[in-house]
Amino acid sequence: MPEYEKAMRPEDITRLFVERSNAGDAAGVAALYEEDAVMAYPPGDRTVGRESIRALWEKVLANRPRFEPEQPLPTLVSGDIALTSTPPKDGTGARAQVVRRQPDGSWLRLLDQPEFASPTR
């Protein structure tokens, strides 16, 4: 695997995600996740594990979508676990991730909820 810049703050992951996605680098996006991470995507489903996340992003990035940076909301940190979130520019509600500090001090995503569907009544 190539050597990628590490997220040394939880908030760095959002920037690195945008950079790697816009470069079409599915492996680089997957490198932002722990080996057994869980991603709530596609909507209504789950993608489990870094390799499955990489395969998903290969399909998504094949269409060459363009991601815009989103300003992170304040991060909530408790020891080696943090909750990060951003309000999407597309008005879809919120994005939230649970990230964990790694032994080298960097951070990786453990749980990723990239989209929240509006509750139905």
C-alpha cells in the first residue's frame, strides 16, 4: 500500500477524504478507515471492512464525482475516541463519524454515517 498522509487530528480525515476522492483514489479513501470499520452506505445498507469500503469507493469514484470541502462541526473527544461531523453543503442533514486514535497518534474512522435520511412520520 502506498504511504498516505495520516490524519493527526480527527478533523483532518474530512480534508483527506475530499482530496483523495477528488483524485479518484479509492485505496486512499479506504486507508482512512480501520480494518473492520462499518460504513452506513449505500443508504439503507452497510459496508463492512476496509476492503469492502475500497471496493465501494472504486465504484462510486468511477463516475468522477466532485466533492467540496465541508466545514467540520466541533469534535467531541473522549480519550482515544472522537465524534466528528459536518453539515453537508447539499442540505442532506448531517454526516457523522466515530474515529479512533491509533497507536502512532493518528486517527482512523471506525463508524461512518455519511448520510442521514429525514425521519418519516
